[in-house]
Amino acid sequence: MVAATETQEPTRRDFLYIATGAFAAVGAAAVAWPLIDQMNPDASVLALASTEVDLSQLAEGQSITITWRGNPVFVRHRTAKEIEEANAVQVSDLIDPLARNANLDPNAPATDHNRVIDGKEKYLIQIGVCTHLGCVPIGEAGDFNGWFCPCHGSHYDTAGRIRKGPAPENLHIPPYKYTSDTNVTIG
């Protein structure tokens, strides 16, 4: 009777199977790596991941449009009257009650205070793409003297909030922060 505890010694064939499998796994990884790596964004996209804006040359009442991630971004140095008009609007009167500010909680109300950074209320920075069909609105136009999308008739106020027309949401506020009193990094 042969004892059940006897084990078979590994053979040369077992070693060749293991070595071949390991070699195939390393080869598959070597082939897959460039294919996976090519899906990473290229240098031009990474360069657009953030952009710096110097606000010191922007006069009161003036707007500039910059490009960030392929989209226009409106930067407006609002007048005291524009800020006052925006503060006077009740959230209950708005089509979209949410601030749409990437710097705040997604459920933050669309008050003028929640559309800007505290202490820098005079500067409004927002993505210049109409939330209806992606057109680019015209500044200082429309029924509320904010932005107007002539393609389909959306009217935004001086805080970039939709007030009239088919657009379902306020103009979005990108992630940004002040690096000094007059310099902003968007993205």
C-alpha cells in the first residue's frame, strides 16, 4: 500500500510552463502599457488645465474674454450699480435657484454673493457658454443688461443668472482662486 502523503517532484516541464506564463504576462504588460498611456492628455491639454489672469488692467465696467479648456470665460469688473442690481434679486424670482459655482456646495443658492468670491464681489468670473445649446452670449445686452444669447433668446442678469428664455441653468462659475489681490488662477 502506498502512502497518500507522497508528493511528486517538480519536473522540468513544470518549470517551463511557469516560465512561459510569466514571460507572456510581462510581454502582455509591455504591449498594453503604451496603449493605455496614449489615453492620457497630451501636453497642450495639460497646459490649459489652468490659466492665470491679471485683473489689474481691467477697468470698472470692462469685460474680457479668455479661453480656458477650449471654452470662453467672461471676466467682468462690475460697477457698483450692477452689483446692487444683482443683490436686489430674490432667489425665488430666478429660473435656476442654484449658484452653479464650482467653488461652493452644488446646492448653494444663486445669490449674487454665491456667484463671486467673498471680498472680491466686483469681479464676476464665469464660463461664457449658454446653458441652452452652448452658444456664446453677448455681454452687456439683453433685458437685464447682463448677457444675451441671440441664438435662442436667453437673457442673463449682471450676476450671470438666467432670467428669461429657454436656458435651464445659470452660467457656470469655474473653479478659481485669487493668488494675489489682482491675479486669479482659473482651473
